[in-house]
Amino acid sequence: MKGLPLILVLLSSSANAQYFKYSDIASSPPADQNMYIAGVVDALAQTPSINICLGRTLRMKAGQLTTNVMNYAAGRPALHALGMADVVAAYLKEACPQASSPGKSFRQ
């Protein structure tokens, strides 16, 4: 019975995981950053233009993508209050400008 409150806290925390901001992730250990950004990228990769950007243009391992996203956002204070999906999308939009041209479905 003592473990029940902890389980409830963990379950409620995971439900809000998709809403972590850059500032939350920046203070996490690198392994957690990798896992979280990989999940964000996996969700975003359902968009054809992002999938093309990741698969054909960037072709990098998850750890390198995490490093690039975190470095990109670190120098842009306006991104620090945004959710990680928006931060990753902003990075990809700049890294693959051809994929974000008019008519493509890149996050705004």
C-alpha cells in the first residue's frame, strides 16, 4: 500500500511528458534528453516533410540529433519556454529549409 502513491505520481507524470519544455529537458541528464527527443522526433516523423528531412537530408544518429537540437536551442532564449516538439520542429525547419518550403506540412 505504501507504493501506491508513488505509482500514481509516476503515472500522472508520464501523462504530462509530452508537454516538457526546453528548460525542463535542458536540466536533465543526457540519456534522458536522448530518450525524450527521440520520442518527439518519432512523433514528428509521421509528417512526410520531417521524415524526408531526417531520413534523406540529416541522416544522423539520435545522440547527434539531440546534441544539435540542444545546442540550437541553447543559443535562442525565445525557445526556452516552448515545448520540445516546437523546439525540435524549429531546429528541423532551419536544418532542412527545402522541406519547409510552401506546400509542405512543417510545424509552424
